[in-house]
Amino acid sequence: MRRRTLLVAGASGVGALAFTLGLGWWQSRDSLQPGSALLPLPIGKMSFTLTNHHGVTVTPSEWIGRPTMVFFGFTWCPDVCPTTLSDISLWLQDLGPDADLMNIFLVSVDPERDTPQVLADYLSNFDPRITGLTGSLAEIKRAAEEFRATFEKVPREDDYTMDHTAGVFLFRADGRFGGIIDYHEDRHVALLKIQRLLKAAS
Amino acid sequence: MKYLLTALLLSLSATPLLACETVQLGSLEISEAWSRASIGMARPGAFYVTIRNTGATDDALAGIATPVSGKPMLHETVVKDGVASMPHAPAIPVPADSTVQLEPGGYHGMLMGLTQVLKEGETFPVTLTFREAGDVTVPVAIRGMGAKDAGCVDKKD
Ligand SMILES: [Cu+2]
């Protein structure tokens, strides 16, 4: 009898915890802490508006129906961003035409310098299936919050650089979060993660 | 995909062999010095190289100089909690009997204030200053923007 009470108490405790987490999730949309372990929102719940490198307005609701790959970066970035872009270009090369079914975006965290035209020039050096997105700082901040990504302007003597989340975010065709490819992730593991999304979508 | 292959073939054939040769400085062997092509001169470039210390004395890369950059610096890319940053590295240790790589996602030379456009297939000199071994100048191969390594055909282990 006593044991049963404990079990019930335990179960309701779990319920309360789940409720608290759920509430935390909801509230966190407006009060995200850097380094938060929370998962990105499903694409269907994202609310930002950005401009792609062709100058066309983009909202995430248009991405539903295809698997999506998103990463944050900037074109003044000399090391991490060209490396990630060439990693993605190599994955796409390996995946072949299967990857034509994906949405693939670089979201600039440096809208001051990365205009649509600047993004277009820069991305012409990589796989043409990668689309650059930029916009107002407020909308990029909103996007980062919804992805649970962070970025920060770091002043240098003459100019500045940006610290930013380095992983590649994956989403299923229905918009649910589908995992992250970490920076330095093994190429085979990265491919497996993407192929899983593509299989689920076909 | 075709453009990638074409770019690869072009860069392989256009990169002077010299850039892939190993330069000796005492017991240090410096090889695979490379950089990426730049769009204009506004953005910083990155410099990568492999340094092998075959000797019994620890050394350290204390600085770099090059005519293509008004302010070259040593940096280290650090990814912490998924966030990438690029702190200044005062020096890069090159311990005895070991190989150190300046490579994408790790240590790199940051070439700020470019004085010329870095064109794929060309080379430029970088002078490395070591605490113990002194100075040495190596030719740096400029590779395509999507390159991930020096692209030397005969890679040293
Ligand atoms: Cu740097």
C-alpha cells in the first residue's frame, strides 16, 4: 500500500515535471538563454521573415513538404563558414539528385555586411542548391531564437567578427526537428543523418 | 557537381608544385602551406600549414608575416557548446617529435587587411617566426574557395 502511494506520488511528480518543462518550452520563446539545451521549434511554428540571395522574401512555412538543412554563418568568416559550406557541397555531391528535394539555407548572422547581393556573390563558389538568407537584425535574432542558435558580434581593432552556432540543423519534411550535424562530424555520420531525412520524405 | 570537379582539376593543375614541397628549417619541416581564393580584399583570408618537428627541442610558432596582409595574426577556432569563436593564439606550440597542423576548424593564420586579391592557382610568401628555430619563408598555394586542404598530390604522412 505504501509502495503504491509512492509510485503514484512519483508518477504525478513526473507529470508535474513534464508540465514544467512544457511550460518552460513555451515561455522560452521570449526569454532564451545562450547555450540553451532546448530543441529548435518545428518549422511550422517558426515566425521569422528573411530575404534570400535572389532578393525574394522567404518565410519558413514555405519549407514544409521537403527536408530542410539550415546553418548560421557569415561571409566575412574565414575559417568555419567556408569549411561548412564545402562540407555541405561535398555531402550534396555524394547524395546526388536525391538532395535536389531538400531546402538548404545559410542564414547570415551579419546582415550589416551580408546583403542579398553579397551572399549571391559568395555562394556562387559553392553548391548552387545552397540558398543564402539575410534580413533585418531583429528578424535574424528571431530566427536564431527559434532555432535555439546564438550569435554575437565580437569587436576587433578595425572591424568585427561574429561568434555563432556552428552546427547544421536538420528538419524532416513535415517540419519536425531532425537532428544536428555537429561541426567536425564524421562525413559518413553526416550523410547517414541526411539520408534518414530523405528516406522518411520519399 | 560538374563545376566542383572542374574546379578541382583546374586547381590541381594550376597549383605550382613548389607550394607542395617541404621547406626545412633546422629540425622543422614545413609543408602544405595553403590559403583560399578571396573575393576582393575586404574579407580576411586564412592561412594553413603543416609543421613537423623532428628534433628533441620544443618549439613554438610565434608569428607570421606576409606582404598580402597588413595585419596577419595567429588564431584558433574553438567550438564550445556548439558555438564557434576565433580567439587570438599568442603562439602555437610545436613540441619535439610531433606534427602540428594549422587546418580548417583549428589553428590558422588570419590574414586581415588583404593588400591584394588572392587568386586561385597563384602563390604568395608567408614568413613563419619560430621561438627557437627562427624565421623561414614558405610559398603558399592559393586554392579554390571550397578547398579543405593543400591539395598536394603526394601527401606526406
Ligand atoms: Cu581567425
